[in-house]
Amino acid sequence: MKDKITLIGLSGSLRKGSYNSALLRAAAALMPSGSTLRIESIAGIPLYEGDIESGKGVPAPVARLKDAIAAADGLMLFSPEYNNSVPGVSKNAIDWLSRPASDIERVFRGKPVAVAGASTGNFGTLLGQGAWLPVFRILGARLWSGPRLVVPRAASVFDANGEITDSATRDALAKFVGGFVAFVRTT
């Protein structure tokens, strides 16, 4: 069992006022003793293009993020849901992070991964989270199947500063974070 846990946290949104970025920041503040959630960003990752990869290699922001994930004990992704699926910007980031294919083993194979999300819709990110499952399965990640965290009607859960105002959501997030850390400690 691991004493110290370091997780990488990613928001699947680039929007300045993103509810998922706010959820990520709240998760970092709720980490159990002996664990850290290091917030990283997918900003600056270009659209995946095989010609860029073969001509110039993996872009610097991708290489840096790959190294951070590879060195961490686990990955938490807070992703919005667009059209009942994953957002293009976050899927693009994961696609780059899996390049070249020989790096999948180092970055994702056996890596504990948890997916959560917030949405303004009535069902939260339920379908989007399901759409992430085959992506992380094919990469060989160890998907956590603990209590699901979907935050519906996010506009009513966060204040103008991105702080959670709903105690039930805060409690659910604390349970989610604590459960994932316990899962990572035993892997």
C-alpha cells in the first residue's frame, strides 16, 4: 500500500469559466491526507495531425504532460459532455498523449484513471463518462468503477467564483476523491 499518492488532474474544457475546471480545483482542495492532486492543463495542445508527429515529433506541451502522467500514481479527468459524448478538445489531448503508440505503455498501461464531470444539462455527464470507457480501456488504463460523480445543472451548483455552493455536491466530490485515492493506494 502506498503512503504518498500524487495524482494528475485534468479539465477536459478550455473555457475560462469551466464548471469542470472548478470541479477539478475543488477536488484538489478535498484530497485526503498523504495525497496530492496536481492540476495540469490541455491548453496549447494542437489538433492531432500525423504529419506533425512524423515531421516534428510530439509537441512540447504534449511531451511535458505525458511525462507528468507517467510519473504520477493516477489520473483524474473532469470532462464536460458534448452531444452525449466526449468533447473534441479533451479527446484530441488523449489522442496526442497516446502518440507514438510505443509510449502508451509508459503513460497509460495500468494507470488508475477516474472520470467525472459537470454539465448544465439534467443528466450531468453520464453519457460522456460512458463514452470515455472504451478510450481508456484500449489504452490499458485501470478504470476506477467506484461511486460515479455526475454534476447536473452545474450553473446552480457553483457561484460566480467557481466555488461549490451545494453541500450535497461537495460531499459527493469528497467521497469520489477519497474513494479514488483509496483505489490508487491499493494498486
